[in-house]
Amino acid sequence: MSKICVIGGGAAGMACAMFAAERGFKVHLFERNEKLGKKLFITGKGRCNFTNACEKDELFPHVVTNPRFLYSAFNSFSSQDTIRLFESLGVHTKVERGNRAFPSSDHSSDIIRALESRLRLLDVKIHLKTRVMKVLTENLSPEETIKKQNRRVSGILLENGSVIPCDDVILATGGLSYPSTGSTGDGLIIAESLGHTLQKQRPALVPLETAEPYIPELQGLSLRNVTLTIPYGKKKQFREFGEMLFTHFGVSGPLALTASSYIGKYLEDGPLAAYIDLKPALTDEQLDARLLREFENARNKELKNATASLFPAKLRPVMMKLSAIPEDKPVNEITREERAGFRRLVKAFPFTITGLRSYNEAIITQGGISVKEINPSTMESRLVRGMYAIGEILDLDAVTGGFNLQIAWSTAKVCADALSDNNRSS
């Protein structure tokens, strides 16, 4: 019976250990924390948006980095398969807005408990508070060498100096986000030591820092049904409709988090201009008609009082400050040119993005092991035979909505399937 060592007790690691054990492998799962699923516990604000209940073909457009690499994985194990899996493990699920799937209880602990119970039932050996420092290899004989592979896995080295022999190793240590949960990059160091190329890592699905002093004045204000536009790169732009939140440092909320995954690389070259369309449902002509109507109804009022129905109370002082119109100017004295300028402000409220927040606030990590060095049909390293990498440690990431956890489940499943196939053919 082949012995498998899975390094990392998060979503991908637990799932792969389970799938492998179901195929009859002797599985050892190593986790440096005192319990499994520590990062999974806090996902979705503790509710665990564990997948997105969309059709298989709809998964790919939501992957930001290297979606084509996931063709085999998503086709082998879709989001519908994930929902069926957890239902079979006793986790009743519900689907909310945007096809986001959650445990019906709204408790992420149900997902973790279901996986851990299954692991123990399958007699997976779980090693908690155990840190893996190195994956050990040995040279292949000339006749065994496959393509670039000239080494194979022989075992792992623990922090206490113990060597654990094994036939295959699965790296499932995650990235660098939420380091308090143990995501400190151990797996990335191990992969690099084996000769793997690491694509630059950066925080992703993370709030954005801004330059203007008027943004902190809006702290706590949430905007719904607005459009955020951020030009970046060469003729590229992020443009999406949804919700966002102003903070003491900049902007957060779904729109800002999603934008961070697209613009992070470009922020390294300098700040980026951003614009909010506060009334995206209205054309410029319709907005002008709305303003004229508001002004007519308040013809003897000052501008600051005539716009009460247009914007939230917290936003109005900032709008007055940014407009070229004195806030105490009566609306019946506002010129056509002033009104046009005010419309431009409503349709393109400006601010400057200066950077990303840290890994402490990032939902995921962008970057990781280059997928060019991983077989997408098996998740096996093209450099070291018997070494596999799954989940967030790879240079794969997606937007919010359960897609990143689906990457974890799908890569875990295709990896376990490959272990079984390789075992039969060896």
C-alpha cells in the first residue's frame, strides 16, 4: 500500500487526504497549527462560502490567473460535485445571491467537522502541531527518468529532525494571506528548494489604500448599485457594478476586493486613478433632467440643501467640496456649465488608489508555484516525480463568491485521481 504525505491541513489538504484515503492509500496529514482548517474557519466571515453553484463553464470566467490550467480540474470535479460531496457528509447547504453556496447553519465549523470526521473514519493519520521543513528526494535511474524529471520523492523532514519516508507528497500549504492562521509560506520555500519557479506573490481580494484626504471623511459609508472604473495597464480597465465601502484608509467591499486582484500588479508601477459612477442607471441626459427637477422643486434653496435626495448625508459635504459650485449658492443661480460639471462629478467621483492592504487583510494570495511546472491533469510536478501541488500554493486565483475554494476542491480531487492512476500503472 502506497504511503502519501499531505502537507497542510486546510481545504485542499483535507480534501485530498480524504479522496486519497478513499482510494485505499495510507495517508498522513501534517498541519503546523493545533487544529485543522484554521483559515477555512474564518472564510466568508465565519459562514464559509465553500463554492459557487454555477454551471461548470461559468467557473472559468471568474478565475483571474491561469484559468485554462483548471480545465481538467473543473471538469473532473465541479461546484455541483462539491455540493453533493458535502451533502453526503451531512452538511446541508443553501445558495444565496450570486450563486454563493453556504452551509445552511451559516457555520464554517460544519465544513471542517465534516471533513475531519471523514478523515478519522478513513483512518488518516493526522499530525497536528507538526511542521514540515523539507521534501526529500532521490535520483531516478536513467531508464526511469521522465522528461525533465530526474528525481523522485523519498520522504519529508520534520522540524524536530524526524524523517518520514513516503511514496508521494502533496503540497497544500496555501499562500501568505492571514499569516495568523499559519499561512507563512512554508510550502513556497519547499517548492523553490526543489527547483520550482515562484511567480511573484502579492495580497489579493484585499482592500485598497487611497490618497485623497476626503476619502477617510466618508468612513463607514457603504454605496450600493454603483459602478467602479479603474484604468490600468495598456488600454485595460476594471469596470464593475456592485457595492463598496469607504474606510479610514481607503475603500473596501466587494468591488474594491475584486478590483485588487486585477490591478495589484500595476500598482507596483505607481498610483492608479479610479472613478465611481454614483448613478449608473441614469444617462447623462437623464441625470440632467433629474437635477433640473430637483432644482425646480427647491428653487429658493442653496445647493447643499437641494441635493438631499440625491446622495447619502455623509457624501453630500464631500460632493459640495469637490464641485466647483459654492455650496451656499441658490440653485436658481446655477449656470448650465456649473450643472454640467456637477453631472461629471456624479458620473465620475474621483480618487487615487496608492496600494494594497497587507496579507493580514487579504482573502487570498496572488502568485505562487508556476503552473508551467505542474501537470494540469494530475497536479504532479514536472520537475520531481511524486511531488504534487494543489490549492492556493499554485499561481491560481479567482474573484470572490466561492471560486477560490472550488479551486482547492477541484485540484485536490484531480490530484487524488492521479495518485490512484499512477499507483495502478506502476
